[in-house]
Amino acid sequence: DTGVSQDPRHKITKRGQNVTFRCDPISEHNRLYWYRQTLGQGPEFLTYFQNEAQLEKSRLLSDRFSAERPKGSFSTLEIQRTEQGDSAMYLCASSPQGGETQYFGPGTRLLVL
Amino acid sequence: GQSLEQPSEVTAVEGAIVQINCTYQTSGFYGLSWYQQHDGGAPTFLSYNALDGLEETGRFSSFLSRSDSYGYLLLQELQMKDSASYFCAVTYNFNKFYFGSGTKLNVKP
């Protein structure tokens, strides 16, 4: 069990650019979540996958955000036309079916200049 | 909508006991979780309550009262390493979790 991994750990980009983040969950975990966290706040739910199916998506998530989990293993989160307000820590978490424990990755810290 | 309230900051001394409260208002409820997050680190799972009552795990205990929409995390025999932020989170179907803004715990020697 190597834990949840995320890549890259840090990303600096210019406003208007597209960015993509990757999450590798713990193997055999079929549940995968994406969150966004800003300083002094709790994780904010973005989207949820059960295997390859995206079953939940936050209404707060604009059309610039899209996520995939094509084979039910790793997942990607893409932000198009980044804005300064997108600067945050993007966290991925996974859990096994029926498990209430979420295992979080180290996060990707995004800074939009 | 969903809302969770927890104190923003708590300070206690080493060896003491501290209780962090969480009240919630949700359109549906299945369970209450607690997570710990050290500065610069990822959240780590502490406990989950789906039924009323107290769950004990070592120095940490978590309580839930569904009728009062209230829960708390109890930390005993505080250690310096317990200095961190603590988040309560609610879920109604495990497809989505709502986190509170967090309570920053400062443990002083």
C-alpha cells in the first residue's frame, strides 16, 4: 500500500492557461474524490467517481473544470482558462467500497499568476 | 443546503483534555467524520460516527447526537504533536462529503 499519490505537487501557471492534475488512488479503491482547499478553510468537495463513473459533481464547479477516471484507476482534473481565484490546494482522496475512511493524497498546490 | 459550525481556534496545555464541537445542518445525514490536518500536510482520518453515542480510539473519542445535530471530538492527554487543524465532515450517502472550516488546536507546554 503506497498511499494516494498526486502529480505535480506544485504548479505555477499564468492566468488563461490550462492545467491538468493527476491522482493515483490506493489500488482496489473504487471510490475517488477531488477537493479544493484554500488557506484556513476545510476541503471543498468538487467531484466523486465510483470506478469510472462520475456520480457527483459540485454545483459550484464551473464549466472550466473537468475530471475523468477513464479506466477506474487514476484520475485527472483539468482546469481550463485558469483564473487567479483558482489558486488553491487540490486534494484527491480514495476509499474502498463501503468504507467511511477517505485516504487523502499530498495535494497539488496551484498558483495562478 | 449544508452548513457546519466549529470553533475556529482552541488552545490547551500538554496533558490536558480538549473537546472540539461541531454542529451541522444538512438536508440529509448519514454520518459524521473527523479529520486531522497538520500545517502543510494532507487530512488524515480520525473517526466516523453513524449512530448516537461515543466511539473511543486510543486518546481520541468522538461523540454524535443525531437528534441534536451535534458531535464532538475529545482529545485526552494532549501532546505537542496534536497541534493541528481538526475538521468535522458530514455525508448523507458517501458520494459527497461536506467539511467544516476547521478548528486550529494549539497545544502549549
